[in-house]
Amino acid sequence: MGVNMPTLPAELDAFRLAAAARGDARARRAFIEVYADRVHALAHRMLAPRGLHGLVDDVAQETFLAALGALGGFRPDGAARLSTWVLTIASRRALDAIRAEERRARREALVAPTHAAASPESTVAGRRLAELVGALPVDQHAVFVLRAFHEFSLEEIADALDLPLGTVKSRLARARAELRQALGEVAP
């Protein structure tokens, strides 16, 4: 016999949103509870395939710090839903983390060359797909993750990543083509 847990709303209501923007501690906790799973999922999908598992919690934390700090500027009557706004912040923080890690790795490579260890092959199709998605160039990866896993519209992706709509479309098309090719190459 399971315990019925209250389900969280899809979006924070306007009353709690206003209270959280004013700094109310309970409303801020509610804000984090409503969006925590989605923020962690997005951060994980963007970082884990690149071997950056350890940064997922940091990115989520940075996302909530930034979102809570800017909450007063969010307009509920605007074009974006609150969840889209929060996930936009999360995607930008994840991209920043990826870029920072790439810069760090380049600096380390200049100081002391490293020998990459072979990773064990996965036997799970979902893990293979995650590896292939993680291997996409960072610009294609971000667009693909937001579209495929978080169901952002093309316009929302363009806003989130501050890109022209045509660029989003072409990056998504290239990402899909690369994944199709990669999956075709490994198919039995």
C-alpha cells in the first residue's frame, strides 16, 4: 500500500510567484520544489553525456540562485511560461559549464598531455543514444536536448539560446542527421 504524495503543479501560481519575488521563504521553497526535477533533468541531459555528472547539482543550484535573483523581472503575462524561463536559465548555465570545462581541458592539455582511457561499451540502447547525443557538437547538443527531452518549441529554443530561428532549425536538422547516421553505422 503506497502513500499518496501530493503532486506538484506544472507551474507556480501567480500568488506564490509574487511572494517568491518579494523574498518569502516558503514561496521560494515552493518555487524550487516545482521546478527542481525539470532543472536537474535538463542539467543531467546536457552534462552527463559529456562526463560532467559532478556539475549537475552545481548547475541546478546556480540556476535557482539566478532565477530567484531575477524573479521580480519575470512577467507572467509575457510570452514565456515560468517553466520555460527557468529552463532557459538552466540551459544557459549548463552551456556555460560545458564551455568552462572545455577551456579547462584545453589548458590542461597544453600543460601536460593526457592519455584518454577507453570507456567500457554499453549494452543498453538508451545509454548508447545518450552517448551519441553527448557527442554532438555543443551547439547542436543544446538545441537537441531542449527540443527532444524538454519539448521546447523552436521559438522557445531560439529565445533560450539567443539565436535566430533559422539557426535553431539548421542546428536541430544537423543534430538529427548526425544521430541518424551514427545510429545507422552501429545498427546490426
